[in-house]
Amino acid sequence: MDHLADASNQNSQPQTQISHLALDIGGSLIKLVYFCRYSDSCRDDYDDDELRSQNDSLCSKRGNSRPVLEGRLHFAKFETSKINDCLEFLRSMKLRIGGFHESTAPLSDKIFIKATGGGAYKFADLFKEKLGVSLDKEDEMECLVTGSNFLLKAVHQEAFTYLDSQKEFVQIDPNDLYPYLLVNIGSGVSMIKVDGDGKFERVSGTSLGGGTFWGLGRLLTKCKNFDELLELSHQGNNRVVDMLVGDIYGGTDYAKFGLSSTTIASSFGKAISDNKELDDYQPEDVSRSLLRMISNNIGQISYLNALRFGLKRIFFAGFFIRGHAYTMDTISVAVNFW
């Protein structure tokens, strides 16, 4: 189990009141976010009924009058294959209390936690059995688009470009946001054309995504988790494994078509003629080549779909990116190549 952001320090901090909790249960990873309120009245002796009552009062707020909460968002992730670790975390932190109750049901009857992703359906019975809670399922595409629209409109410096190791924030005009292409890179990749609030359609995608990188990488390098594999790729040199234009043209460019000698002609292409076995290659070089292959593919398909629909903006999201400089740079190069 791996905590992100401030969640890793939760056990060392004074106990605060958990008032909101939501899950995204994907094919490879479970992403969890919860909100802790802190104030002078926070104490360690909240019982379940008291916390539930206060949480329900928050959910009942309507109209223009909304509570202003002081606190902090915490994030955590778990491998979906290790979902029991997630359940134990929820139990130990009493995070299930961050759910809400159905207004027509007794407090002791039905407790719900907001959840999205395919795992919200697949593991619904397991959550009920282990934690005594029901998962209130939300459509993952609607959650993705609604969240993206909100962040792009409301959060300063939410969007940025990244090329040649240079990060540049983009100023978003809420009146000139739509349409855009949203590329969400999870286990697989979904490409969504967003035309406005609540107006979107999935127009394309690819099965070669983060799950491909993780799965193939695990088979080829023996890395045990996603971050270990990604860190390994940072140390590698894909040119040891990939066949470049220069390898075909004797070290020169293919200038007629604007292909430099360092352009990848064939991912893993050198493995054909090197007369080597997998053990003869360094795992960091293999993982670097794999990352380049998948990122280039995503970037190219994204660009072609933007061209197809006449879209001037592409926003990339998903755990595959998550601030990883080399991944972002590779995708940007793939888009700008064309």
C-alpha cells in the first residue's frame, strides 16, 4: 500500500474529523481521497453515530448557502490486486464513517461511500461484507469530465504544457474552454471530446496504456510495482533497444521527410538483429524503451483525434502521468512531432 500527498503522515497527526470520502476503483489501481476537518473542537472521542450525524448534515445542505470547511484533502493509492490492504486502511482509519446515509433509512441500516470505476461494481459485495457499507456508484466518464471541467475553470495553474523539461502554466479562459479533447491514461486510454458541461462523448482510445507499461514491464524487468518500474526507466537508454532512423541510414538523417537520425524507427527493433537474449539487456534500458513506445503511441493517437475533430486543445490526465517528467515530455514530443 502506498500513500500519496499528506496521507502518509495521517497516523502521526492528531485525529481529525473525516467528513468526505470517495474512491476510484480502476483495473490496476484504487485511488482514494478523503477530507479531514480540523478545528479547536476536533477531539479523539468521536463515536460512530456522532460522526455520521455530522456528515449527514453536510450532505443535506442545499441552495446557495454552503458550509465553508477548514481542513485538508488526503490522497492514497493501492494496487487493485491488493484490495484487502485498502479495506484494512479504511477500517483502521475509520474512513468508512466519511460516507453518508440514505435519507429514508435508519442510521444503522445503510451507509454509503461514493465510488466510481469498474471496481465499484466488481467489489461492491466485498465492501459490504468487510466494512458493512454500500458503494454509491457514479459513472466514471461523467466523474472524469465533471472533475476536469471544474478544475480547469476554478483552479489557478491547473493546466500546463511540458516540453524539453520546461513546465509552463496555461491560463484558461472559462469562456473559451470548449471544445477540447480529454485523454485519460489509466490501465487503458480513453479519449473524450468535451463540448460543455455535461456534453461529451468518448471518441477513441487504445488498450496500450498504463496497465500495458506495468504488465509488460513486470514481465520483462521483474519490477514489482509501477513506481519502481518508472524509476528504473529514468536510468535507462532506449537507444540500446530501439532501432533509430540513424541505425538504418548509417548515422544520418532522413532529411527528405524531416526524420532526424535519433527518431525511433522501430521500438525494440534492435532486439531483432543483436542476437541477444532478454538477460543480455539492462532492465532500465528495456523499461525506458517500453515507456517511450507507449507514450509515443498515446501522443500520436491523441493528435490524430484532435485533428479529426478540429480541436485546438488536448488535456492529458490520469495516473500514468502524475507529474512524471519523462512521461509528459515524451507525450509532448509525440504530439508536436506532427
